[in-house]
Amino acid sequence: MPADFPIPAGDSDFRLGLFLPRDEPDWFGRSAYPTRILLLSGRALVILPHPKTREPVIRIPLQELVFVEAAHILLIGWLRFVEKGSEHKFPYNTRSARPVEEFLRVLREEYLPGTLDMSASGRACPAPTPHPGRGEACLAPAPHAPRDRERDHAVGVLGGPFGFGEPADLKFRNAEYFELDAGERVLFRFFSPATKKIRRHWFFRWESRAPGDLVALTNRRVLWIADRVQERYSAYGTVTRYAPAEALAQLTCRPTAEDCALSVKFSSEASWRIPLPLEMQAEAYRFAEEAARFFQWN
């Protein structure tokens, strides 16, 4: 620990720390964000600002943490921790990505301590051969999965969770692969790819892309990976959000004025709204219905 960062008395036996250096100063010596240290201590996340900032120490008990967000867009990264009634966002340069990923892995061990017990109802997945150091893929489809689909997504590149929407492309397959922890199994996956939009007016032509989204339900968490930054498509990175599977209260697909949206609600009353193109509405409905039936939500 740097000598100029005093550790609170109750956190001297912290499990792990993460040093996030300040942004490189501009010509006037100003940085966009200060140095911070994150500690995992006593079932809480503790954020220590540099003493010169005079910011307060932030303590987030893990049982009050609603979801975690981690972004990696070229050299721009950030961590966002959302609790009921407040949120805290900490930017960093992705040159520090490796220690950040290790810190998040250990954080998930505390934040997502258990797995869903599906053996009592006969819904347990067989144990497949796991990826080295990564998560596993559940090779058995959900018990209510329709078997007459033209495209069988149940056996895919990642080993076969029961899937809806389009097959995940290389960018999202890699993002999911590197996000999963050892022993973690994807049970359901929904994927809506980035789509090209072309607008014309007289002799002018504009081309843009709508972001892609992957939503996965694993035996530990609900996972949302998107290449959307401030509602715009990002070609060079992803934003990942996750919360404990046991906190998931409702998963629905709702039509909107122009398209549709997948709504993910948690027991804390927090929610995610995932906008989707209208052509994905039917698959999103099926995903929500089958997941609700499998997890027996009310």
C-alpha cells in the first residue's frame, strides 16, 4: 500500500486491494480523475480516495450491492458499483486491465458465493469438460425447450446452453468466454447482434449501427454484455453488467413505441432495460418465457 493512503482501522486485514492510478495530467497538470485504491475487506467493498482529494471513504456492503458494471473500450475503462439509491463509477486506463480483472474475479467469489441448486427438480446440468480456467457450458437443454426449431442453438461454439435469438458472433463469444469463472455454467443465452441502419435523403446517405446485446443466465448470475456506450454502438469494446442469479425477480419482453425491450428486474427494485429491434421481439418473448418457467418465477 502507498504510504500516503491511510487504511481505516477496521480494514487492515483486507483480502485484496486494487490500485487505480490517476489519469495522466494535461498541459496544466490537471487529471480527469484521481488515484484510488479499492479494497475487498470483511464482506464489503471499500474505496479509498487519495487524501489530497478530501473525498470521503466509500464502503459498500456486498449484500447491498445490486450489480456491477465493467467497461473496456480501447484505453478507456471504468468500474461502476450500483447499490440501492446510489452508484459509484471509477474510470481507469485499460493498461491496468489485468489487475482489474483479477480483483473482479476475487470480488465475484465473495459477491456470488453460491450456485443455483437445481438438483432437487431434476434440472441439474451434466458436468462437461470445462474450458481451462474458464466457465463451463451446460450441455443439456432446458426441460421445456422446444425441439422443432430449424436452427438448433442448443449445441453451439461455446458448448451448448439453450439459446435464443441469433448465434453469438466472435466478439460476443470471446467476451462471454473470458467473463465466465471456473465452474460457471451458462444455462440460457439470448443474443441480438449489432445491426446496420441506412438512412437516405435525396442524394445523401447515412450509415450507422445499432448496438448488440447478449444476456445470459448462469448458475451464478445474470449477465448482460453489450457494445453500447451511451446508447451508441462501440466497435472496439464492451460493457458488462452482472448481478447474483438469486436476486433476479422478473424477466419480460415489452413492446415500445418504435421497437421492443427486454426488462430485467431485481428484488431490490432496480432494473435493466435492454432495447431490441422489433424483429427480435418473438425470440425475446420466448427467452423470457422459458427462463421464467425454468426458474419458476411468479
